[in-house]
Amino acid sequence: MGRKNRKRPPEGEFEIDIENLSHDGRGVAHLDGKTLFLPGALAGERVRFRYSARHRRFDLGTVREVLRPSPDRVEPRCPHVAVCGGCSLQHQRVEAQIRDKQQALLEAFKRIGKLEPEQILPPLIPADHWGYRKKARLGVKWVEKKGRVLVGFREQGSGFIADIGSCAVLDPRVGQRLQALSELIGGLSVRDRIAQIEVAIGDDGGDSRPVLVLRNLAPLSPADLASLSAFGEQHGLRMGLQPGGVDSIHALEEGENPNRDWGLNYSIPEADVRIAFQPADFTQVNSDINRQMIAQALALLDPGPQDQVLDLFCGLGNFSLPLARRSAQVVGVEGDEGLVARARQNALANGISNAEFYSANLYEPLQPAPWLSQRFSKALLDPPRSGAAEVLELLPRLGVERLLYVSCYPATLARDAGILVQQLGYRLHSAGVMDMFPHTAHVESIALFHRES
């Protein structure tokens, strides 16, 4: 009984000063010797809050009133911001968001990697902080108690789908139609058997209609198919289904035959390259920042006609193909065989003959392959959140003197930077952040390393 009492949140409201922000954008304070997390609070504010949960190492609370607001506080644009977990920082000025992301990166370097960059790169900032998301996976759930289907992102700190009717950061052709999607799916015979919606949007160079792929866990009736088709026609959307794995994805009008050409693609004007992709392929969510990022990568790596360049975790060739325009040769390595096949297709479609692509699991011991016996003067890493520690020792062995590391998680970048500098003879020349996900605490960054031969 005593243990239960200790964990029961105290009743009533309390006041506290917010010290800083956590890595996921929550306000952080300390009370009674424990860390307290308060979503929606900003550093420097004084707030009145209620406890929502108590744990052994930390407590959670909800802000009831901001008594002393931060000068960085603004009115959120989205009415669902208090519930939806898709955004955590709409209440903070965008200039302050990028400032804090830059500081989070520098603190990670110092705390985890025990180093500092020689130069800090100016942040990359999108032209528009709203309606920027062109890739997303939306949750779908029939809720019996509400008598309707919910479509959207997860709630803050919960696995439940947030009850929202719109989204301000999704491309408005999709973000402003969440309520309509909810009603559409709610009218299907399999309304309780639709698990998610994959959203994929290209740019104006191809079929620019947004693609929505419904993950259906049961077959749809002819009437269901007709409803989806009519919805797509009415709203200028291309509808698809996924009855099984990703290989089962097909356009609605193609029936059960997977359509390999969705017309989805995006351009990289800096290199006169166009990248084609399929709905479930990994692509960057923010096309504006992606173009800026590639331009910066080309400037920092500075490839020339004498350079052999290695691109690890190359995906569809997002960096490989622009690099190939300026290099003697580019070799891209990626674990997903489907992405490797499409990278080769993209090279062919762009008339690029000096780029080769290989499939290899970069997190396991590598099997003999031609690229492992080559020499590279420059390299680019763009790993997932877990980082690239498993392949770092390869780089000096392959002759890499200049390395560009693109990261989606400061902690693993800082860890890997420590290995590169303290064990492998590189120095951290420069680093900075990119606001790929405005209004969230997600930090994308880029770092340049040099090694003397």
C-alpha cells in the first residue's frame, strides 16, 4: 500500500520554474529531488501545473497556466497541439526552435563526444515552416466508443491515435483532409481493418498528385473500392492499397497487379537530377531542406573530377547522383535491395554512368565485395538514428580524407564523432543543423571531418 501511495500523483496545482527543454521538446524542472517533464512549457517560464504520473526516476505533469511566459512563446497555429504528438514546439518561435536545435547539437558533441567543431555552420532553414511534410505514416483506428474512425498521428506520450481533423505541417492537400479521410474510411465495410495510411508526395516534375496507400488487413468490397476511387477523383489524390508487405502495394486502378511506376519523383536542381521513388521508400519529408542539404553537401565535400567518392547508407541515390555529376566515380552502398535497384534505375534515367550501387548490411561483418578493395578520397555517411559506428574503421583503411556525416540524431553523431577524432585520426572541421522538421524537437545535422593522409 505504501509503495502505491508513493507513486500516486499529488492532488492539486503547483508552481515551478522551467529550467530547459528535453531532447523531445518538453519543459524540464526539478522538484523534490526528481526530474519533472512538462509538455508545452518553455525554458525560463514559470507555470502552474498538475501531476499526471509519477515514476521512480521522473514525474510527468500538465501545464494549467503559464504565469511568466518566455519571450519565445507564440500562439500555436494548430488547434490540436495539446493532444497530437506530431508537433511539440508550435508554441515556440521558429527562430528559437533552430537556436535550441543548434545548441542541442553542440551540447551533444561536448557531453558525448568530448569535442567541439572548429566552425559552426549557419543553419539551413526552410522557406515555409508549414505544410512542408511530403512523407508521413498516419495511424488509422476505428473507435467504437466514439462511433467513428480516427486518422492522424499518435497522441503525446501515448500509442493512441490523436483525435484531430487537420494537420498544419502536412502538405495541405492531405493535412486539410484528415476529417474527410476519417469519414471515407468510416463508411467502408472494413472500417476496423484499415491500420494506417502511407502518404507520399513528389514535386511538380512528375505526377504531383499525393499518393495515399491504405494498409488493409482484409479485402475491400466492390463498393469500398468505388468509394476510394471517387474520393481520389474528387480530391485530386491517387489511392492505393497494401494488403500484405511493401511488395503488395498497388495503385487502386491497377487491381491486384503492383504498379511499379507511380510517377513519384523529386528534383535536385543543383545537380540536374531527378529521383524517382515508390510510396513506401525512404525519402526526406521536407523537399526544400533536402535541396539545401544537398547543395551544402556538395559545397563541403567539394568533389572534383579526380575524386572517388563513397556514399554509405545511400538509399535511392539522394546524395550519390548529385555527387556523381562532379566526381570521377561514386560508389553507393545500402542495405535495402529494393532501394539499391531503384538507385541504379535513377542513375540510368539521369544518364549517369559513373555511379555504382551495392547492397550490403552495414551493421554486420561485410562480405567481400569489389568496393571494399577500392580507394576513396572522400565519403558521405547518412545513417539511420542508430548511427554508423560499425563502419567507421573502414574509412581510413579505404583512404578517406574528407568525410561528410549527415545525421538524424545528435547523440549518435556525437558518439561517432568521438570515435572518428579520438581513435581514427580525423578532426571535426565544421558542423551545423538543418530544420528538416519545423515545430518538432527533431534535430537533423551535418558534420565535416578531415584527415591528413
